Amino acid sequence: MPASSSPLCLLRLSALGDVTHVVPLVRTLQHGFPGTPLHWVIDKAGHKLLDGLPGVSFHIYDKNSGLAGMRALRREFPPGRFDALLQMQVAARANLLSAFIPAKRRIGYDKSRSKDLHGLFINERIPDRPGIHVLDAIGSFCEPLGLKQTEVSWDLATPPEAHEWARAQWDEDGRPVLMISPCSSHQRRNWYAERHAALADHAASQGWRVVLCGGRSELERSTSDAILAAMKHPALDLVGKDTLKQLPALLARASLLVTPDSGPMHIANAVGTKVLGLHAASNPARSGPYSDRRYCVDRYDDAARRYLHKPASALKWGTKIEFDEVMSLITVDDAIAAFERYRADHPG
């Protein structure tokens, strides 16, 4: 177990959902080892989301900077070696980057989750527990240090001015808010614009306000434009208008978020907003909203049977089923049924 003066280093570069899942681990480490300096090697987007996280020194690695960036990062660290490196990413680039982080103990994933020569860059592994959520796998990185993550708590360090911005986007009028974040970083996980529009029109017909949010990519803009064009009711278009610091505050104003497996799904969960997750390409038990999956649509088993010709229970844990048209398995009726489950649980 490290002394309070011995720093620890965490390495997790991306994606936004996964860096959000690391925050409860940070809280566990801070509670278990008060006073221990925590350093986190992170990418630009993750830093924009979490900058200001109390008690954490961030070191930003630009994925385009290659070996020169890795050498520059090494010069940023405090003198000496970290007591432990928690190497929470198995991609080849992250494995190589970890070699530039001086640490006595190098804790990585169990063999079943390892790839890209991950085992060559670590000297300890977390317990092998198949069938657990990504957040719980990340949380188990504290166990070789003698801790146990028994409580999951978030604080994404969202500043007051971000909440002020979110409050200024629409007036409170008593209507619940259905927010749609239609795009993930994997296009084959995305649902169809006309189906989003049908769900949004159903919500609007029940007296809900509909708000669209998303980033500044061409795909997000074109998808949102298609949703707005297909809708019969008006919607508030905030796509591309927020920053990553403002996004948690915006999601916190929603009653229910509709999204595929994406970063906003996990950020919404972290701020306490319920999620209507759209799952066919990925398993919600592994990568759905951690706290509450009651309002998710789950067609993962149907996708496994159709595209891989076996039930989901026979697949390796974490298998993605990212085929063309896989999201067609999720119907408008599926999404409306999930929406109505939420309404039944939250009358008035």
C-alpha cells in the first residue's frame, strides 16, 4: 500500500464515457489514500471535460504527437518514480506510452481483457472477473493497492458558469425534457434520424419539450438536421453550441436522454439523468448507463443471433456487433415503450 507521500499515476486517454468511468476510481483512491498525489495521463477531450477535478494533476497527451509527445510527457512528471501506474487502456499506443511513465508497480488488465502486447508493459494484473460492467472493471484497479471500490460517486467538476449557461437555454415551464444526443463515435451504433423523429414527436404529443444536443462534427450536424426535418413538432436545436464543460450541465437539465452507446450516455448517468439507451451493437450490461438501465432498449441478443448466429450468452464478454443495419433491430415501438416505462415511473 503506497504511503501518502508516494504519487500514483493513472493512464486513460479516451473515450469520454470511459474517462467518466474513471472518476469513481479517483474518489476511491482519494478516500483510501488521503494526501496521496494523483496524476492522470489523459487526452485533450477528456481533459476538457474533467479539468478542475479536485486533487488530480492532469498530463495531456496529444495522440498526434507520437514518440516526441511521449518523451515530452515524461519530462512533465515529478522527479523519481510513481509508486504505481494504473494502466487502464490496452490499445497499442497507450501501451507504448505507458513505457514512458516511470513506476515501481505497473498494474494492468487481466489476461482476458489484454491485447496489443499489453502484458509486456505491466507487472501486475487486476482480478479476472468476466461479465462485469466497464466501470466495475476500471474500479477494480484499486484492488492490487489494497482497496475495494464499494461506493460509486461522481463529481465532474462542472463550474457554476456552465450551469448558468445551461439554465439560459430555455425557460422552465414545468414541461419534462426529452434530450436527444443521436451520435456515438462509432457510426454503426447510431439509430436512424426518422426513428428519432418519431420518438420525439411522440414525446412532444405528451407535452414534453424536445432538445437536441451533440458535437460539432459533420455527422452530428447532418443527423440532427435530418431529425428536425422529419419531426412534426418543434424542437430546440443546441447541437454544436455547448462545450465539453457545459455538456454535463446541459444533460443535467434533461428528464430523459435518448442516445446510442456514447459518451453523453455515461455523462448523463454521472449527473443523475435517466437514459433511454439504444443498444443492439453493444451489450448494455457491459457498457450501458451504469446506475439504471430500466429505460434502455436491448436488442443485443437479437443482433448476436442474426449476425453472429449464436445467443449473446455464447459470445465473449465485450463483443461488439457493429454491422451495417444492426440498429434497424430497434424499432420505434421499442423506443416508445421504453419512454412510456419512464413516464409510468415518473407521473406528473
